[in-house]
Amino acid sequence: MTTTLITGANKGLGFETARRLVAAGHTVYVGSRDAGRGRRAAAELGARAVRIDVTDDASVAAAARAVEAGGGLDVLVNNAGVQAELSGGTVIGAAELTAEVMRETFETNVFGTVRVLHAFLPLLRRSVAPVVVNVSSGLASLTRVTAPGTPSHAYRGVAYPASKTAVNMITVQYAKAFPGMRINAVEPGFSRTDLNGHTGRQSAGQGAEIIARMAQAGPDGPTGGYFAAEGPLPW
């Protein structure tokens, strides 16, 4: 039985990824900052609930102990994320960006990812087929963001794409450090979630497909890559 933890899984992409992986036979831990919401989501999905706030060392450590006590971990999906530069339905641009917005964004999207990886690596290293999926974004691609006339080029925010580009680098470096693991970044596409005020072009269920697919990567699968549903993406 494959055991999977998904952070930020009580709603949106995390919830839909959990739904797919439960259906695929995984034992899934629904990670959530709010314990009540996590329990309700887990009950609906037939999953387990674990409270985890990726911005808090003690919370992450407690979650790791709980998952270890439950039998260990095979797959980690770093899904929890924020888009702090979205204010009142409008993305603030470079002229309005403050260090505080950048700090808030990186605390969850970047430092949170590293915090969770650090805490759960000992469990993953005991698995016979460990997998890590870091949820990135198409906005993380420098190639796309610098291509005039594209949606990525038109995005005016700074903090969110910068944080996801950092996630991509984290993915590459961890994949090199742990060649026995399958560690990849994924772009779920512009999906309707709370993160973007439900303005996305596709459903969260559609966006979850590539996350769930890469969460099921086998020992001979890719690692150190950056993927969308249609295939590899340019850095």
C-alpha cells in the first residue's frame, strides 16, 4: 500500500489530487492548517487527516511524527501555496510590491516546501519507491515569462512567479541530492481555486491530473523535471 501526504489538501487542487489518489488505491493523508476542515475533507474522501501548517516548524514536526506513527510515507505532494500579491481580485505589480508581500509568499511557497521536505525526508528514505511532487506554476518558467504575447508574459506580479521559480530550483537540487527518489515539479494549469479567486480556465479536478500522475511515478520514472499535462516544460 502506498502512503501519500498532500499539504493544503482540504480544498482545491490538493483535495482533487487526494480524490484521484484514493481512487488509485493510495492511503492518503489530507494535510490542512485547519484541523476541522481537514477532518471533514478526509471523511468525504475516505482518507486520513493530519494537521500541518507549512509555515510552522512545530506543526510540521508534529505532522511528521503522526505520519511515522501511522506506518511511514512513500509519496509527498507539496501543494500548499499562497498568492499574496492578489489583492481585491487584482494582482499588484512591481511598483506596488513590498518586501512583506514577498516574505509572506516565500514563507509558504518556498520555505514551507523546504520545511516539509526536511521533516519528511527520513520517512521517504525508508520507502522502497519514494516520490516527491512539488506543485509549481507555468509562471515559474523564465522561458514562458519572457515570451511576448503569451499569458505568462502578461502576468504583472513578481512574488508568486519568483517563488515558484525557486520551487523549480529546489526540485532540481533535491533530485540530484537524492537520486533514488523521483522528485519533480508540476504545472497544474490555470485552475479555478481560492488561490486565484476562482478565475481559472479549467476545473481543479482537471488541474489535479498531472499532480496525481506524477505522484504515481515508478522507480524508472523521470526525476528533476518540470511537467504540465502535455509534457515537459521549458525552464
